Amino acid sequence: MERAGGRELHLYDTLTRQIQPVQASDGKQVRIYCCGPTVYRDAHVGNLRTFLLSDLVTRTLNFNGFKVDLVQNITDVGHMSEDFEEDKMIAQSKSEKRDPFEIARDYEAKFHKDCATLAITRARLYPRASECIELMIDFISKLLEMKMAYQGSDGSIYFNAETAIDYGALSGNKLKALKPGHRYEYEEAGAKRFHADWALWKAAGNRKEMIWQTPWGAGFPGWHIECSAMSLKYLNNHVDLHIGGIDLRFPHHENERAQSNPMVGGEAVTLWIHGEHLLFEGRKMSKSSGNVVLIEDLIERGIDPLALRFCFMENRYRSQMDLSWDSLKAAHNFLARIRKTYSATLSSGPKVTAQVSEFIDSIVEDFLNDLDTPKAMLKLRTLERLEMSAGEKRAIFEKLEVLLGLDLLSERPMRALPDAATKLLEARIAARAAKDFELSDSLRDQLTEFGILIQDTADGQEWSWLIDL
Ligand code: AMP
Ligand code: ZN
């Protein structure tokens, strides 16, 4: 295989269950596909941890001289909800009483904004499922021709799981072990020939929105076919690196592999990389537990969103990670301290010495070693105490910026007080004047949520940010 670039990145491949080198199979660029958001709601910080994975991979490859071609899909149709047995987009459209496409475009825009806030490298292309229907119809037609798919008694088109070579190799869920009656995802009862088959195309039934005409009648695509069709089309029939959260390993990626491999007559994806899940304060992040955290929740509390990026990097992508407000505040303070100390330090300019090069090299080595970012972040934390001049330390931050994306040398202005916090401060002054201490205590608690510390002095109420900037 031809080599492009310099030192190789090694990552854990779910298929071979081994650490493998990342290579450009065409000798030119590493073709990466990252499963994107389902745009019926905001991406929470857990989703963003997975999206950051493609950024860390891209930055590491670029830093080491490899070119990257990154594609990330936007799922705006066909992702069924496990709870409601309905397309997530349609369910949200009913609850918001808004057009599903309008909702999809709004959340897609918010996804891009959140990614930019976290300095996540942009993909070359963000194809939308709803705009790739022709591709999917072509793909399904070929599977039908190859007799790997059939039309079920309900009019939907199903993939014939028994025709897949080594189904289960990715997730360990072999066909023999998949029990009839166990629901792995939403399905119509009785319409399929075999219990492990899945829908490539779903017949419209009573559905009136987000449906398309096909040779097999009106309907809408399944979720797995979307990623097969888009990844092979936009990455020229091969994916060097396929990235997603661990929950996608089965059935999403197992089924995608079964669909894509016959299309290319071999392995369509070289390496399958999965990021582990994020917990928040010890619990799974879910709407029902009420602990969904968004980027805007961080901003509201005065926490620099790049502190989230730093926290993510303090954990390895394939370990489960527990995030907390305390770790975010600690990361925020660390970044603030570095910026304060090194941004304007030196008029004489940074100094690249042998010690500087050695330090940078060891950080890069950690990234190349299966993204051992926790080790690299620990080194960054100890750098403050190392015997090196401020100019040398500044040179390290400057050189590493494209790899780290932490904006360590910027000078950030003092944060403005959000309008809502100004109103709370005024309300508290009024409450104290009226001697309503119960209300004034509750307002203090609300201000704490904004990251604002209140002190009552002889001259009245004073406030400061709880965390340093
Ligand atoms: P979705 O928008 O639900 O399709 O999910 C987008 C991505 O986020 C997928 O790659 C999921 O595997 C991933 N994901 C979902 N929940 C979490 C979590 N708690 N931590 C990390 N990644 C997650
Ligand atoms: Zn996908």
C-alpha cells in the first residue's frame, strides 16, 4: 500500500479488535465517514464527544502530514424512535406542530454552530439523507437484483440477513444468537421472512409527510441504508475510517457493513472506530433523567466551551467518561490561567529550543498512540511547573495549537453579564430592600446557577464570577 504523510496514527479497530495503523488506501488522502446527528433536537454534549472524535483524528493526521477527506451525514429522515415506533423527525414535528423539514434545518444549523464553538474541524461535505433518496433507491435496486433484498408482505423492502457473509463480525451478534421476538429496532410484525432481516425501504402506509415515490411504491428510507449509500458515493467507494458512538456498533454499523460489502465486492470500510459514551455526574444523559447538557448550558454558567473540549481530551475516546460541573470549572480555570500567563508574555517572541521540540514530540506521540490524549493533557498541566522559560512554553502552545484547538494564546475579554442575570441582580436588590429574605436567598441560588457569586457587604450587594477568566 502506498504511504501518504509522515508518522502513522494507530487506533483501535472494532472489527479486528486490534490497534491498527490508519492509512490512505488510495495513497493520497484518508477517507473518513463520521455518522452525523439526527436533527430532531439539539446535539447534547455526549453527541459532541463523538463528533469531536473525528476532529481529533483529522487534526492528528493533518499534523503528521496526511490529507483527510471527511464526510458526515445529516439524518433528517428515517431514524426510528425506539419508544414511539415512529420516525424521530415526524414525532418531533407532531409535538412542535411544525414542518419536519423546517425543524431539521433549524437543528442542523445549531449542530454546525455547536461544532464551531468546540473548534471541531468541518467536514468537506454534510449530505442530507432527504436529498440522497435517489442514491438509496439505486443502492436498494442493486441489492434486489443481487437477491440480497426482497419485498415483504407489507410492501417494505427488507435486507435478507442470511445472505450476508460473516454477519455479526463487528458487534459479536451472530445471526444464530439473534432471538426471534427480540426487538433490536423498530419493525413491522410479520412482514419479514426472517426475524433478523431489516427494512431498507419502508412502505408509506398512513404516513403523508417525508415520503418519496419508488418503483416499489411510496415510502421512506431505513436509517442504515442512508449511511451505506452516502459513504460509498461521497468517498468514492471506500471508507478508510468509519467513526461513530459505541451504540451504533449494533445494529446500525453491523447492518451497514452487510449492505455495503456486497456493493464493493470486499470490505467497504477498513477500520471501524467507536467512541464510548459520556455520562454526566454519574448518569446516562437522557431526556427522561432530566440531565441533558447542551453547549448553551455551559455558556450560561460562564464556562468556556473549550473547557469541555479540554475535559474530553482528558479522557480517552474509548473509555466511558463521567463529566461534572466541577471538572468543567477546573478545566475552565486551567485554560484561563494559561491564557493570562502566556498570551501577552513576550515581546521578544517565542523560542523553539531542543527542549521545546522534545516536549512537542512527546505530545504528538501520545496522540498517535491510539489518541492517548489523557497522557498528553497531563503533560500540558505539568508544563506550568517545568523548568523552562515563558518564551519556550509559549512556543509549545503556539506550535501545538493546530493539534489541540484550545485557543491557548488568545486574549479573551471580560465576560459580559447576561441580561437574565442583570434582572436577577436587580430583583435581589429590591427583595433585600423589602426585607424578603426568602426571595433574596432564592435569587442568590439562581445567580449561582449563572456562575455568579454574591456577597452582601456594608455597601450593599456585590457580585463576581465564580470562576476566573
Ligand atoms: P444521534 O444524533 O442520536 O444520531 O447521535 C449522534 C452521535 O452521538 C452518534 O454517533 C451516537 O452514537 C453518539 N452518542 C449518543 N449518545 C452519546 C453519549 N452519551 N456519549 C457519546 N456519544 C453519544
Ligand atoms: Zn450512520
